[in-house]
Amino acid sequence: MTTHDTPSPASASMALDIIGTIESCYPDKFGIPRQPGLAPSATAVLRLKAPFDHPDCVRGLEQFSHLWISFIFHQSPERWTPLVRPPRLGGNARVGVFASRSTHRPNRLGLSLVELAGIEYDPAPTLLLRGHDLVDATPVVDIKPYLPWADSVENASAGFAPEPPPQLDVRLSDDCQRTLSERPDGASLGALIRQVLSQDPRPAYRRDKRDDRGYGVRLHDLDVRFHVETDNHGHGHESVIVVDSLVPRT
């Protein structure tokens, strides 16, 4: 993709260059927190592609703690609709696509604020990211440094999402705890599992009902299998997410 040809004012489209690709701890879309920052232990690598992998392209970037990443929702369909059903509204109420952060957008463009954990040169620059919400193989089209004094607005209103989503308690079985204790990355992986599952990755329509189904989320090299336990009154109130097993992916 290229931007070398300047479109006329009447042009209906513009091509974009892919500057790099994400290597993520999230192999699948299912389970990814719906906003960046909700799982601080999530890690990713952004590998820049030629000619954007020249060291001069990132000169000075190490001075910033956070970045804006512009990317393509490459796993979302190109089809879009004017109205969408945000999970935050239970998956039932509809709002305009531009009043949402739905992945089903006219140009499939996404924007995420992520932490820059470091830059490696091997020999091309590779950006180490944390706290992201990007699925593996996400194409990136731009990077900009985050400026707190310009990008944070005090007392801004947030419509139907005025605060972070509620979190559920997460409990790991003894076998899961044992599996994590045997891994060198067990502590960080355990933190990621808790942060992701506390967001309740199930479809929105399942959350207000008694749910005896088992679910699975892929994180790093594991299939994390879990279920939701309800209270003793049988009213369908979710009390805790129970991680049943951690199965290595083959």
C-alpha cells in the first residue's frame, strides 16, 4: 500500500502504508480487553518494516513513556453498518458507529494508547509494548508519542462509558497455580490471566444469565479454560471466574 499519489479533493479513498506488524500475547480476538490499559501485563512487540525500520525513524522516541498506535482491525469484516451494539450497553441497545469504538468501522482503523517498555535494535528497531489491546499480526500504520498535557482532558464526558467496566474476581485451581509456578514467566503470566479474565470476556448477552458453559482464552502459548460460578441464590449473579486448566497449545 502506498500514499505517493496525492488524491484530488473529490477522491473517495486513500491508500496507507503498513509500517510494521504486532507480535502479541493475544493470538485470538476473544478475550482481548476492549480498551488498552485494562491489562497492564499484556506485552507485544512492534516490528517495523522497510523502509520505516531505519533507526532514524525512532530517534528520540525512547524519551516518551506512552505511544499512540494507529492500526488496522484486520480480522474485522470490511462490511459495516451505521448502527452498532456496544457490549458496554449489554449488546442490545444501538448507537451510531461513530459514537462507538466498534471494530466494525468504515475504514477499520483503530487507535490504542500503549506503554513503551523499551526499544531494541537487532539491527532494526523493535518497539516493546505493554498494556495493549492488539491481536497478533495486527498491521500498524502510524506511531505518535503521547503528550499528557495535550492528550488528557480534565473533566471530559464519556457518554455511555463514564468509568471502567466492573471486574470479577478470578480464582485459579491448584493445578493452574502449580503450572504457573513451574514457568519462568509464571508471575507475569498469572497477572495477565487475572487481568484479562476479570474483564469477563464472555459475550455480553451471557453475563446476566446463569451460565454453566466452559470457555477458553488463548494467552501466549496456553489455552486458558474457565467457567463462571454464580451465587447460591440462583439469580444469575456472577461472583467469580474459576480457571480450571492451563493447556499448552500445540
